[in-house]
Amino acid sequence: MKLSKLQIDGYGRFIESEFELAPGLQIIAGANEQGKSTTRHFIGDMLYGQKRNTTKRIYEESNELRMPWGNASTFGGRLTYILDNGHEIEVHRNFDRKHESLSVFNRTLGQDITNDFPVLKNRESTFAEAHLNMTKSVFIGTATISHVSLMELGDKEALVSIRERLLSLTDSGDESRSAEDALQWLNARSISIGQKTARTKPLPMTRARLLDLQDEYQTVLDARQEIQVVERQHASIMEEIGILLNEKTALETELAQCRNSEHSTRLSRATDLTNEINSCTRESMGIAQYRDFPIDRFAHVSQLQTQLAGAEEQLRKAENRLAEQQLELDATLERLANEGVVVMKEVNPEYESTLTSLEAEIQSLNYRINETEELHARCQTGYMDAQQALGNLPDFSQFSTEPIERITQATAEFDLACKVRDEEQTQFEHIEETLEQKHSLSEESEKLFAEFDDFGKVLESHENSTTEHEEFLADLYHDSEDIKHRIDDIESRLPSFYIFTALSVFALIAVLVVVLSTQNTTFYYTAGIFGLLFAILGSMTLLSRNHLRREHKRLSTTEMEIDRHEIANQRSAKQFEELMESTNSSTLREIEAIYDQFLNSQKDRDRYQEHLNLQQTRVDDSEAHVGELFTHLQTMFAEIGTQLSAEEEVSGAAMNSISQYHEYRETKRKSIEHRDSLNRYINELESLNTKRESLRADERKHSLDARQFMRDNHYEEESQHDSALSALRSYRIKSAQARHQQSDLEVVQGQIKVLKQQLDEHSQSTASLQAELEAALLEASSDSFEEYQDKYTNAKRYQELRVQRSQCEEQLAHVLGEDTLASLEERYGNVDINESTTGRSADAIQAELSGIQQTLDDKRKREHALHILLAERSAGMRSLNEVEEERDATIARQADLELELQAAEHASQIMQEVTQKRHTKVAPKLAQLASEYLSVITDGAYKELLINQDMQISIRVPQTQALNQDPERLLSKGTVDQIYLSLRLAMINILSEGAEQIPMVLDDPFAHYDDARVKSAMKLMTEVAENNQVLLFTCREDVVRAAEALGAPVLHI
Amino acid sequence: MPAPMGNQRRQSLRDVFQGIITRAAEWPADVLLIAGDLFEHDRVTRDTLAFLVTEFNRIPDTAIFIAPGNHDPCLPNSPYFTEAWPPNVHIFTKPEWESRSACQGNVTVHGFGFDAPYITKNPFGQLWIPEKRQSELHLAVAHGSERSHQPPDREDYAPFSAKDVAVPGLDYLALGHFHHMQEISGDFDTRIFYAGSPEGLSFKETGEHVHLEIEVEEGRLTVTPVPSARIRYFDETLFCDEFKSSQEVIETIRGYIQSLDTKPIGRMTLTGACDAAIKNEMGFIHDATALEFEYLELVDNTAPIEDYDELAREDTSMGVFVAALNREIAESANAGRITMLKRARELGVAAFRDRNVEIHGLERG
């Protein structure tokens, strides 16, 4: 593309201005602030517009800065350019935002081609991009070159700065940012998020937090389930409490009814008592005259009367019996004479009562013992069952004090280790895959460079030897040429020698003929001279011939040497030519670049190999860790009888073990309960047995005494009785019978005797009693005992009434208590005594109520314990919602961070690959072109500029002929400027390769060049302008003069 | 929303409920109908149940009828069974209509409750009021999805048609399930209302939320929606094409909420194509406006700053980088990977431009 005309309607300081531009080098000269930069911006804006970016209609600052002061509607102009295919394009633009317009005409075809190009999101046409094959940023960044000097680049490490700019241009089309910077940016970002090895960065911290939250979630979930169980128990207890409360209320009601009934009964009773008191009072008033009757004497008098009557009756009976006994005595004497009756003492009744009491007590103890034994057997069965169940369950007592915690912790640790191992394995596979890719990528290069231990040194050695060979060959060629020259010289001189020798011979012969013919002696001198001349010439000819022979010989030797060296050179170069052929390289530099790339790839591979080894170690470690934990788990589960054979079984085993532990705990509790009961029953049984044994000992002792007594009294049948008590009973009957039989006679005799004595006594006592009775009746003013008895009856009744009244009053006081009859009547007067009651007494109800209250208290204690348990389980624990919300937020945050890290790492990876390929591709061409430009601009002083795939620049310094990457100390500032200019021009050339030739816009690039360098630079510009149009803006007169000297057109603005 | 907001939201819902109970006590209301989803069965805490019991105890003279829904079904371990509810609370525990009288027999309340998250037996349509009792006041409370108002993309629960349940004699049907207040009207005399949630629960539930106050006087029934929410959700989209600076965005957001009487919980989605300078200040915009909100979620849906198709055409490493990622994005079928690749592309270009890009997932503050 060649810009041919600028027509500015209004742009910055230009109004209605027009500039014709030459197709090659065009100098645009003007003092500062005369519009050079404005013109440069006009070209850029006309081609690409003034939008700040490609997505939005936001204008650059230039839109306001370049707006003409007078009429904004003229803001714009025309730009005409000719494409490499010869088509002339004219662009019309108006930059005024209100009247913004763009028209693109193909003047050659006479067509409006404005709409032939895609439109960007910012509504800009892409015609310039299509014609120049580059975006605006690349055009501005690359094709526009402003001031270049060490002042900007920095005095030190200028090549480093140049490299950075070069990298930036290659990478971003902008001088300020390179892929290296971008990679650093991405790496810093990855580090700040937290890479794999980091521990304190946001991502690992989020991961750790998530693990904590998942644990907490599980804990809360478990606790919630546990709480639900406890809550169910609590609800059940509450229900039972409710039932008990209902029962209690019913009983309290019943008790109240019962109490009311009692109070009513009390009222009734009090009323009855009051009535009875009144009745007593009334009746006692009627017999009050007998109140002084000596009632206490009545018993005596009555006794006297009875005794008298009795004595009289006894007297009569004794007389009758005496007669009867007399008759019986006779009969008994007769009967006993025929019978031999043994005497048996009467048994002491204490024996029987004691034994009966002991037997009852023993019987009672037997019942209790049986009952206790039954309970004991039941408990023992329960205990045995529990023990058997415990035997079937793992022994958790030796396992841990907190088995669930131990199992949960161990399995959680194992799960975490498995997860880490899987992650490490995945990472290992990823690295391995990457390494394999690296291997496959570098396989070809490896084959190529396999035969070289150090290709760099070989190449360097080859280059050095090639250089030496070339230099030596050059010397040889030079020698050869010298020899040839000398041979030619000799060969050119030798005919003359022959001629002159022949002429001298002819002259000598002629002179000798003349001498001999004339005999003129003077001719002898002449003949002598010619003779001498002949001798000299002859000698010289011979010498020359000898010399020629020697030179020919030397030439032959030199040529053989040349051939030898060339063959050696070719042999040495052959392998490199093969390498070049196989790598499609045209220069050794390219091979070197490929080798460098190969080395880097090897380093990269080694690094990955190291990484892989490290990762392998980590995988092994994590695998070992998992193994250790698995072994630990196997050991742990083995302790509780669970055999683990595979990792997958861990979770199930843990669940099963926890379940077993719950069962174990419950069974253990039952076992302990049964054991405690057993102990209690055993103690009780011991106590009862001891007591029973004591009683049995007493019983035995008493039985032995009784049996001894019976044997002593001739009762041999006692041994036939199992029980001493039954023997005693039998003995008592038998002894009674025996005594009865034996004593019949004695009794009858004694009775007769006694009866006789009694008859006397009765007679005396009857008289005595008669006298005493009469005295007593007289004392009571009674004529007869009947009168005395009537009086006594009334007096007694009076006294009874008094006693009865007193008792009633006592009872009344007792019944009323602190109440009065009136208050009772008031309160319970209307109570129906027959109100429905269960018929149970208040005490029975109270007893039942107490029982219920006791049960209720127990239940409440249990309820309170469950309540405390619930509070304990819930204490310090966040709600499921809270944990879940934080967990979800953390998962989202982790996902975001993972995405950020993955994106940054992926971007970094792609960027590395892309930039390496691009640098490898661009670097050799850039170096070649820049070398050519540099050679021109430095008049051949610097010919070779090398750029490797990292875009590191080195230059072959003429003084040392060595490649130098640190040439600042050897290069002048101007030279560094020239290097930069060469590289920039080379860059434009590369961008134009195979496409439209890009016009270069240079804004005073030689601002700090001295005259000599300006001339050289202008010379270069002239050469460059043969392909690419060069618009060179300058304010320097020496530049203008240099341009004019080279015939370049100068446009003054 | 960040985790601590959950507790604030739950407390706010309690406050709203307390406000409704206070209103019922002061009015005083004869009957309180709760059409289900009073709590989340799997999430309810003892503390929440204690709170509910305490609140119900505050209105002992108000008959409370609860028709459990799909979120609080009467499962065997439901708090409806295990908790000791005050005597004025009646819970319809079975999925079949049950009738209870209230107000000394002047009102009959019909209702049914879910006994599982999904009920297979749908009692709607089985309500029947004897003809001789149709002149009395009959109210009903239930939970389910009315078909004509069921969003097509949402799962329905106990679906029914209003005409099937608007039986003769039924004066008012209180429905629960949909979270916005709406009246179901049709060719029937029964007034049917979804009261909605008394306060919004998510950004989908913007606008005003109410409880309904129903008055019956001389056979005339009036329904009054009374605002009950303490917090309002707010979800707006802001087009950023014309904004020149973050200040304009901030002022526009402030202008949006000036008309509101309370601080909302807001989600502001920025769309359109905004300048890179604004896009880079999203964090600042959020922080500058967050104080105006109870909580603010600022969603950046603005178009990418870069035209990646255009960038891919650049003959630079950056251009090749973008082209490589554009290719990967085009070839990838996995949405997650595409998101990652797009972010990688954005980061790569930002790295070349040395432009600051916020790291998503960092805790603010």
C-alpha cells in the first residue's frame, strides 16, 4: 500500500490542507508543533477511525483533541492510497460524532466499496484491516515508529530493553507488554489464588474450610439424628407424664370427693354425737338422785350376793357330787384294776407355740426365698443372655473410651487420605501424560541430535573449524593465486628472455662474423659485450625456467592442499547439511535455534521428569499413607472383630461398627443392670437363708427339747413324726388321755375328799357371806338385794350416761377437730354423702396418689435428664441451615477460585506454547532481515544479528568476531539505536510478508543520530522505501538535507 | 448470599410472623388460617418450634387452623405430632377434608394437610357441604397448586382446578404454596386466595408481600391484603451503554432504591456494553452502593471489553493466543469447560494489557 494523498478538511490545526505523498521515501519536514504528529494521527484515524476499542462506540481522546476549533462539521477529510494490486482507494471520513460518516471508493473500479467489509461491534468498517492485513493496534504499534534513542531505552542494558520492546511488538502489537510480562501476570495471579503446594492462599484455605464444614455438617446431621431419637424418647416420656398427670388429677378429684364424703360423714357423726350427748344429758337428769350411790361397792355386794348364791348352790352341788363321786369311785377302782396306765406329764404349751411361730416364720422366709430365687434366676438368665449377646458383639471396652469418635476420626482420616491419593494419582497421570507428549514432541529432535553429546559445542567447533578452514583456504587460494600470478609473470617474461637471448646470440654471431671478417679489434669489445649479454640473458632464462618449475610445483602442492581442505570442509559440513535437510532449515542458525528449542524441551522434559518423580514420590507417599491408614483401620476393626479386605469396605465397616457399638452399649447397660440386680438378690438370699437357718436352728433346738421331753414322758411314737410340732400335738392328746385314765381314781378320791372339805367351807362361807351382804344392803339403805340392784342400775346408768356423754363429747371434739358443728354444717351441709365414689378410702387413694406422684417424679427426672441431654447435644452446635448455607457458599467460592486458577494456568500454558512457536518462527527471519538492515546502516561494520526463540538478541562484534549478548560496553549508543531501528524495520517487513506492503510512518526516528548515522539511516530508508512506502516526519534540517542528497522528496508543513 | 445473611433472614421471617400474631391479638382475630409451609420439616429447630408455640400462646382466644403443606408434611416424626401445641391450635393432619367448628359454632373451618412431601391422594374436589348447612359461614384452608396459575416450569403439588373446590356454601378458601398473593377468580361465589409468603424468600419474590385480613359482616366477606414484609427483595437490570464513569452507575443504582421505604435485598444486574474503566470498577461500585442495601449482589453481565474475534485476527502472540482459545471454545461441548476457557481468554488478554481483573471467589472485606 502506498499513501498518495491527504486532504484534510479539518483536523487539529489543519484546515483545508492537502498533501501529495511520494510512493517511496517521503520526508515530511516541519518545526515542532507544526502538525507532524497530527498528520501521523490523521493517517491512522482515516484508516481505522477513532474508537477506543472494538466492542463499544467510545471515542478516543483524539476525537476531542483533534476537533477543529472553528467548524466541527468539517472534522475529517480524505485519504487516498494505492494498493499493491494497483487499485486506487479513496477514503472519506467525518469524525464529528453528530455527522460521523465513512465512504470508501475504489477509484480504479469506480465503485463505492464501503459496505464490502464487515463492521465491528463499535460500528467501524474493517476496510483498512482488510487492505493492510493488520488491526489498528498492530498498525499503530508496529508500522508507526517514533523517537528511538537510548534516552528512552535506558543507558544500561539497552539490548534488554530492545528485546522487551521487540517481544511486546511480537506478542501484543504494543511496545509495552510482552508475553513474558503476561505470563508473569498470570503466574502472580495463580500464586495469589493458591497453587497446589500453597497452604495459606485463598484456594487452599477455602478447600480446608470446606472440609471442616463438611465435617461439621456431618456432625450436625448425626447430632440431629441423635437428637431426634432423644426427642422421641422425650416425647414418649412427656406422653407418659401426661397420662400420669391425668391419672393424678383423677385421683386428686376422687380424693377430694372422698374427703368431702368424709367431711359429710364427720358432720353427720358430729350431729349424731351432739344428739347423743343431749339425749344422755336428758336421761341423766331423770336419775340424778342415784348419783351418790356407791357403785364401787356394787361389785362387792353383787359378788357377795353371787358368792352367797354360788356358795349355796355349791353347797348343794357338792352334796350331790359327793354322792355321785362316791358311786364313780367304786366303778373306777374296778376298771383301773384291770389296766396298767403309764403316767405322762402335761406338755408345756410354750413348746407348741414357739414351734408354731418358728414354723410360720420359716414358711414365710421360704416364700420370700423362693420369690427371690425366682427373681435371681430371671436376672441370671437376663445377665447370661446379655453376656452371651456381649460375647457375640465386639468388645468395645478395650477398643476405646469413645469408639464412635475413634471410628469416625479414623475413617474420616482414611477417606481424606484416599481423596488426597486419588488427587495425587490424577496429578501424576496428568504429568505423565504431559511428559509423554513432551517426549513425543522432542522425539524427532532427539533422533536428530542423538549422535551429538553437545551439539552446541559441535556446532561451535564446526563453525570455528569451518572459519579456520575458510580462512586457511582463503590463504591457500591467495597463495595459489600469488603462485599463479608469479607463474604467469614468469611465463610472460620467459619468451622475452628467449628472444633477447637469441637476439644476443645472433648479435654475438654477427659481431663475431664482422670481427672475423674485418678483424677490427674494436669489434672484440662489442662481441664481448654481446657475449656477456648472452651469458646474462641465458642465465636469467635458465633461472626463470627453474623458478617456473618450482612455482608450478608449489601451485600443485597448494591446489592439493586446497582440495584436501575442501574435502575436509565438505565432510564436516555434510552432517550439518543432512541436519538442515531433515529439519528444512536453510541456515545453521535455524538448526541452532531448533537445537536450543530441543535443549529447552529436554530441560522442560527433565523438569517434568523431576516433577513426575516428585509426584511419584507423593503418590507413593499418599498410597503408603492410605496403606498405613488402611492397615491401621484393619487393626482397629480387627480389634472389634471386623475384617477389612478392601478399601471399599471401610465405610460399610464403620457404619456396621457404630451400629454394633450402639448395640454393645445397650447390651452392656442391660448386663450391668442384671448384674447389679443379681448381686442384690444374692445378698438378699444370703440374708434370708441366714435368717432361715437361724430360725431352723431354733426350731431344731426347740424340737429336740420337745422330743426329749416326750421321750422322757414315755412317748416313743414321737420318732414317727417328721415334725416335732405334730409329735407334740399327738403327745398332748395321748398324755391327756393317759392322764385322764390314770387320774380318774385319784380324782374321784380327791374329789370326794375335797367335796367333803368344801361342804364344810361352803357352809362357813355361806354364813359369813350372808352376814356381810346384809351389812352392805343396810349401808345402801336397801331392804333387799333387788332394791339394792335397782338403785345400782340407776346409779350405774347415770354413771354410764355421764361416761357416754363424756365419750361423745370427746368423739365430737375429735370429729370436729378445729371446726365447729356450725362451720361444718355451713361447708358440708349440702354435700351429698352418696356422691359417686369408687368406694375406696381416702388413704387408699392417697397411697395410690403417692405412688403415681413417685412415678411422676421419676418420669420428670428422666424427662429432665433427656432435656439436659438435648441441651448438651445442641450446645455450641450451629443449625443445619447455617452450616449448609456456609458450606454452599464455600463450595461456590471454591468453584470460583478453582475456575480462576484453572483459567489462569490454562491461559499460561496456551500462552507459553503459542509464544514459543511464534518466537521460534519469527526470530530467524527477524534476525536475517535485521542483519541486512544493520549491515546497510552501519556500512557493513555489523553484519550479523542473532535472535533466539526467546528473542534474546546477540550480535557478532567485529572487533572480536564473537557473538556477544552483552555488547553495551562494546557498542556505542548510536549503534544500539541502529540495531533497534533495524529490528523495527525487519518487523514491518515480516508483517508485510506475503501481503500488502505496509507504509511505514516514522516520527523523527533519528532525533539523536549524528550526521554520519543520519546519512547511513537515510540510505537505509531509501532502500527500504523501494518496497515499503516510508513517511518520515522530522524537524531536523540535517535529515532533510540528507534526504535531499539522496533525491528523496521533502514536504514542508 | 453470604452465610451470615441466612440468620438475619430467618430472624426477619420470625419478626414478620410475630407481627402477624400481634395484629391477630390486637384486632382481635377470631380465626387464624395458616395454609401450610409454616416451617421446613427437615430443617426446623427446637428453638423455632418453641417460638411458634410461644407465639400461638399469645392468642389463646383465636382459633388457629393449620393445613400442613409439602414443606411441613405430617410425617410420623413431624413436630405437628411431637410438639405440645396450645389448645387453640388445630392441625389438619390427614390428606382428607376434616371439618371443625370455631367461634362458638358460628364458623366451620374445613381443611386437610399433607402427610408426605408428595401426596398421591388429592382431596381437592372432595369437599362437600350439606345443603342445609350451606347458609352458615364456611371457611377452608389447604395447600396445593391451582392449575391455571401453575408455572409450567415448576413441579406441581396436589394440583387442582378452582372450580372443583369452590363448592356451594364455601365462603372462603385460603390456599398456600405460591409465594405471591393472588386471587383465583372464576364462575363461582367462593373467594379463593393465595396469601403468598408474608415476606419474600428469594430474588424471585420481589415486590410487596402481605398477609390477608378477612372480615365477615352481615354475610358480606371482604379480603384486605395488609403489607407484612419487613424486607423487600429487589431485582433489577441496568443497561450500561451510556454510562461514562462508575459514578453514573452508582448514582443510577441509588436512584433506583430512593423510592423504597426500607433497605432492600437487591440484585443489580449490569448489562449492555460498558467502558473497560467501568467494568474494572465493579468491586468499587458494589462497595459504594452496598450500604444502601440490606444486601447487594452485583452481577456483571456486561459484554466483554474485548472483541475476541477481532483480536484473533491480529498477527501477534496475543492474536494467536486468542485464536487458539477461540478454537478450543468452539470445539468444546462442555459448558463448564467453555466457561473456564472464556475466563482463560479474558485473563490472557488482560495479562497482555496489564489490566486488573477481579479474582472471583475471594471473600469480600
